[in-house]
Amino acid sequence: MMRNIKETVNYIFFGVLTTLVNIFVYFLLTHLFIIDFRIATSIAWIVSVLFAFITNKKYVFKSNNHVFRELLLFFTARIASYAIDLGGMILLVYLFHIDDGVAKIWVNILVIVLNYFLSKFLIFK
């Protein structure tokens, strides 16, 4: 019971950090380097997935399994979150005319929840 609580707290903590990495890289690329939001979303996704893999493996699920296998599964599972991230951004920005910064935050909340279940029950089981 305590292990599950600690794991969940660690996942939330590192999930928030991963989201901050994603948003920071996104805003850096779109506001400082004036890169299109679709390309910035893609780059931010790659950076944040690498960060998430390292922290999930080492601090959340404390996995000692094969790195290559888990990395491959992790990236494969995260493709779903990438599709939601990019698709959600395009939908909210173009269709609903929501500010891209606000849309980025909303979409990332959904992505955090999806990623937890994929990590817990598929990758680091």
C-alpha cells in the first residue's frame, strides 16, 4: 500500500516536472526562436519523453530491467501521447481558436493521465 502511494506521488512529481520541461521547451522555441507551434510541440515532446523515461525508470518505478526494451516500449507508448498532444493542439488552436499557451497546458493534463496508466501497466510492470 505504502509503495503504491509513494510510486503515485513520485509519478505526479516527475510528471509535473516532465510537463514543465515540455512547456518550457515549447515556449522557448515558439517565443524566443519563433518556431511554428507544430514543430515546437514535436521537439518539446521528444525532450520531455527522454526526461520522463529517465525519471520514471530510476525514481518512480525503480526498474532494473533491460534499458533498450523499456526505452523502445516507452517511446512506442508515448507515440499515443504525442498524437494527443499534437492533435489536441491543432484542434484547440485552429478549430476552437484557443490561445496556444492555454491549449498546451490543457492538453498536457490529459497526456499526464494517459502516460501514467501506460507506464504502470505496460512498460515498467
